[in-house]
Amino acid sequence: MRIEAETVERMVAWRRDLHAHPELAFQEVRTADLVARELAACGLAVKTGLGRTGVVGTLSRGDGPTVGLRADMDALPIQEATGASYASRTPGVMHACGHDGHVAMLLGAARHLASRTDLSGTVHFIFQPAEECEGGGRAMVEDGLFRLFPCNSVYGLHNWPGLPLGTFATRVGAIMASLDTFEIAVAGFGTHAAMPERGTDTLVVASEIVLALQTIVSRRIAPTDPVVLSVTQIHGGDAYNVIPERAVIRGTVRCLDETVRKRVAELVEAIAGGTAGTHGARAEVDYRFGYPATVNTADAVGTALEAAGTVTDITARRGEVGPSMASEDFAYMLEACPGAYAWIGTDGTRKSLPLHNPGYDFNDEALPVGAAYWAALAAHSLRP
């Protein structure tokens, strides 16, 4: 399976146009217009405004299975530093996660598949807004994605720096972690910095809470259950000579298992309250469950690997890749419909910079590889 040269040229043009005009979560108006226009030009039925700025294009080829293929569209609030001729024209916003490439690959697959007559069934091309921490996947599901466009299975694909170009990687079970956030407000009694005995030092309490939280991973959760707990902010005080009455701790928790996820939440609450109480202070915990883990089903992983095996430019398939502790809101779609999420390598002769780096740029050499995978997956799923 390979994508024709004319479509590859179009994908490069789409990708670079999108890169020059990035849009943040739920602001993907120009992007959605481009997607809808190109889908309609291929003869697909197009639905816009799903999940606010999401787009779904439908290719119908009679009776048969229905498969959903998803790409995310939003950019990040980062000032670009690539120096590319097609660099972002929007100050402080750039495609630093490759979603421009994701959109172009799925559009290329739609263009290729629209010309084929050997399919039997339906393909829904799902262009999702707001993957970056805003839950666009959930918004589409809640807005009736699978009620309006029922699918037997749904698939996602992400470019992955660190994997060589031509590598396809996935796994059964959790491939990406859940993402939860917490805020701990420590309340004490303010006093002069020269007389700490007359108050309750919230900064000392906050410091001890931060250290105690690290024992959750090392001593309260089994070493075989991956968890990352990171304290990323501590705020308190405005003067050199005042012990503040209030301090705030913020951070994130990432897990692969739902039972472990709930247990960590309980422990954060207990440790914060207990540590604060030891010092005569109070701790209020605001724990917010965010993206769930991205969990692949075995049958869908098998289908994805079989399809990848028919793509000429995919030279390595890894079906037991280690999971990432980063998060992905495609998880909401997988909670509603069986499917699989996979990574495609982008490291060519020069290694790609990390995702979310100001110098990151999607490797255009991966466009025909990803589009061919999407086309092969649809053809494999819709065989007569």
C-alpha cells in the first residue's frame, strides 16, 4: 500500500498551510473550514460543529462494517522557534505536537479512499478539536459522535519522535496514562518572620506535604503499577518578613490503571490532611480527575498491526511497545467504542526534537506513511 504522488504533494501543502495558521483548542475555525472543504471536494458527506469545532466526513460504500479514523487539530500556546519558511504567523501559537501532520495524513487517506471502489462499508473521518488539555474528544462524544456516526471500532494515530521513520508501534491495554490534577491549599496562622512560634508556618507545612507525597509512589503503590506524581507549583507569601497564612501546592498524577488512580487520589487527600494536622494547620484538597488512560482492545490492536503490515513504507511493527505516561483524550472515544491508538515514527536522518518543543516540526516524510496506514486500515476493515 502506497499513496499516490499527487496526494503526497497535497498533504505537504496542507500540512504547511496548517502549520503557518495554528489555532488553539476550540478555536480551530480556519482549520475546520479547510478540512470540511477538502472532504467535500472528495465527495464525502460532511458534518461540522460537532464538539464545537469538530468535523466528521463520511465515505459510504454500501453495507458492511463501520470504522472511525481520528485526527486531532489544535495547536499549543508556544512561541515557535523553527525558523521554517512556513512558521506560525500567529504570535505565541504553534503546532508543536504535530497535529498539522495528523490532519494532513487523514485528509490524504480520505482522498485516496474516495477513489476506490473495492470497499464494502463505511468510514468516518473524525477531525477532533482541543486535544491539548481541553477534552475535545469528550466534547465530541458528549455531542453525539457515536450516536450520529456509529462505529464498530475507532482508531487514533500520533507521530512519535524517538521512533525511526517507518516504525509503527502499539500495544494491547493502556498505551497512555490518565491525567489528573490537584491543588492543596494549606491554611495556617500568619505571623512575623522573627516570631514563628506565634503562628503556623504554612510554607514549612507545604514543604513537608511535598516530600510526603513522594512516598505514595515509592511506598504506598506497588512497584509494578506505574504512577507519576509531580508537584509543579508552590505559591505562598509576598514579603521577606511575613510568614503567610496560606500556601498552595499544585501538581499532576498519571496512572495506567483505574484502581490505582483512585487509590492515589485517596492517598493525596489523606497525606495532605494528616501532615497539615500534625503542625496545627489545615489542608483543603481539590483533586480533579481528567483524561482517563488510553486503553486499546486486543482485537483492534491485531487489526491495526495487520493493516500496518501491508504498508510498503512501514518497515518495523512493534506490538508490545512500552506505554507512555503522557496523556491523550482519544481515551474518551475508546471508553465509548472499542479501538486502538498507535504511534508512527518520525525520526529520519536527523532525530526529531521532542513534542511541545519550540523548535519541533513534523517530519513531512512521515505523511505518506501515516496516510497509507489509514488507507490500509480502512481497506482491511471494509473488505468485501
